[in-house]
Amino acid sequence: MSERKVAQPAQETISSAAVPSQHAADFDDIRPYNDDEFAAIFARLIAAREFVDTLGSMKFPRLYRVLPWLLRPLIRKTMARAFAGVASVGDFQALMDKQLRKLLARDNSQLTVRGLENLDPQQSYLFISNHRDIAMDPAFTILALHQHGMDSLRIAIGDNLLTKPFVSDLMRLNKSFIVRRSVAGRREKLTALKHLSAYIRFSLQREQQSIWIAQREGRAKDGMDGTETALLKMLALCKSKTESFAELIQGLKVVPVSISYEWDPCDGAKAKELYAHQTAGTYEKAEHEDFASIYRGIVGNKGHIYVTFGDLLSQPFADAASLAAEIDRQIIANYRLQAPHWLAYERLHGLSEQALQARATLDADWSAVGCAFDERLATIPMAHRDTLLAAYANPVVQFLRRDS
């Protein structure tokens, strides 16, 4: 990432002609919950037996199979005690921040944030990020913003992850808004996309609320980051007839974000899914599998985490393809390659002179990393191991390809 400080353009006054006249109530079906809804939604969440059972079966898998009736009231009491005094979305996020910091301390993990000095704390941005973890990618982005005195953000989440009402409630309490991917029919899909596009613009420009959205649908389970042009075209569906694509994008104030984890708590599950696609052409998810991935991503050790904010895309982009190319360039250039990435690359591909020179800038205990990787590989089936190694190695592949 460039070390120079990027001069920020003066904040533009948004004319009523440029932004369609809309109200928050127009987006009640997809927006996050408000403060005045918090108490009722949280009470509904704790009362939801399926939510309590899901938590209990993850936290106490053996005991919960035998004594669910005994553990349910204990889990509800524990949750009520933990959230005592939490009365708003802001309170909820503050508690999540506190718990996230505790998790980092517990695992002796470290969060390094880069690039925020180039952004205006008073401005709202559209953060387009690479995607590795369902919940923690936006969570660490929010924590990074909070550490630098900036406001929180709203999170785009696909309705394919909201398989149960309690999951939807939980995510919308945490400032998530819904991306309707399960809509059937071409006309209905276009209507849903226009609605989403309008909400993103309304949030950024009317309500001055920043947004986090992944650069593609779903996590990059194979470690290959790339921006879908369909996402960028969706953003422009709300533009007026007199606006160009370039004008619309400049008004959204796009900032690419690169997130890098030293270790991925879901790497084994991702390798299993990828291997199934490679060998059988399909993969059938178990019930609550996405929620289990969210839980595993939250509690699992991620080692050193880097969140790097790129440069504001202030230049005009004529179309989605050129915009995607610049987002990809920044995300790959700013992605922090860590020791497990290099070790996996070496085991699969060896080290060229170019790779040796690039890796030499990283100070690491390679023996310790190798032992940790071997312990990790020993826990997953032999057939999945090269797939797991490739997921760690592919960010190096993209980095070297960029420099070749």
C-alpha cells in the first residue's frame, strides 16, 4: 500500500435531484433494527428455543444431547446477565467490541490496522472488502474504525445465511441489512436489486452511515480474491437518468479493504466443501452449517489479523469492469501475506527467486509455523490437505502474478 497521504476531496453537497426522495420506512424489509426496536427483538431472541438449542449444542455438544431441558434456562439466564444494561444497537455493538477484544487477548492475537489515517472520520464510506469470514470480516473492520474514533457501519448479509428467524434477528441487531439472493424470477430479482441499490445510497448519502459489503457473493474459500462486476452494476441501479456510472460511484465514496488472517478457524470446513465440489461437483450443507461457521469463526484463534484500508476511489470509472480492476489491484496489493501463506505456497509450488525475495521481508519462526501447520493438517482427511494448502497459498499466487 502506498505510504503517501491521499488528499481528500471536499465533501460534496448532495442535491435532492441527485438522490431520489425516499424515507427510512421504505426499507423496513431489509434495514437493520433501530434502537426503539431493540428491547422487543432481543427478548424475542432469548425466548427463541431454536436459538438457545443451537447455542447449547455448540457450547456443550455432548451434555446438551442428554440434558437440554436442564441447560436451556441456564443459557437464557447467562445471556440475560451478559446483556444486562444493553438497551440499544450502540450498546450491543459496544459489548461486541468488548468481547472481541477479550477473544484477541485470550488467543494472544493481534490486530493491526493500516490506512485509516487517509480517511475523514466525519465522512461515510462504502467499504468493499475481500471476504474470508462471515461475521469477523465486518466485525474487525468495525473494531478498527472504533479504535480510530470513527463511527460504526452497516453490514450487507445474504438472506441465504438467514435460514432461521433467530439468525436474521441476531444479525439485524448488529446493524446488518439483507441482500435478497433467494428471490425467484428475473423481474423479481431486478426489483430486489434496485431496492438494495437504493438502500445503500440512502444509507450513505441521506443517513451518513458507512457500509461494509463483500467484493463477491460468498466467502473466497479458495483464497482467490476477485470483485464481481455484477455487484458494482447493482450499485448503479439506483442512478438517475441524468447521472453517469462514474458520477454515481464517486458519490458513494468507495474504499477497498483487505483483511488477512494468520490462521483461518474454518479452513478444514472450507477444504471439505471445496473438495466435494472438485470431486462430486456439488456440496450439500448440513442444517445450521452457516451458523456453525459463524460461531467457529468468532471463537476460533485467528493469530495476527491485518485490516488495511485502501485509497478512496476518487477518480472517475467509466464502467464496472474498470472499477473492479482497481478494487482488485488495491485489495491484492494491500493484502498482508503472513507466514502460513508462504509456507503453504512453498509446500505446493516451491520458491522461485521472485518468491524468495518477497518472502525475505517477513520475519517469522518458520520452524514453529511448520509445526503448527502439521498439527492443523493432521486433524483433517488426507484427501482435503492439498485443498487446504491451496487456500492459504493462493494469496501468494495472486501477489506474485501481480508483480510478474
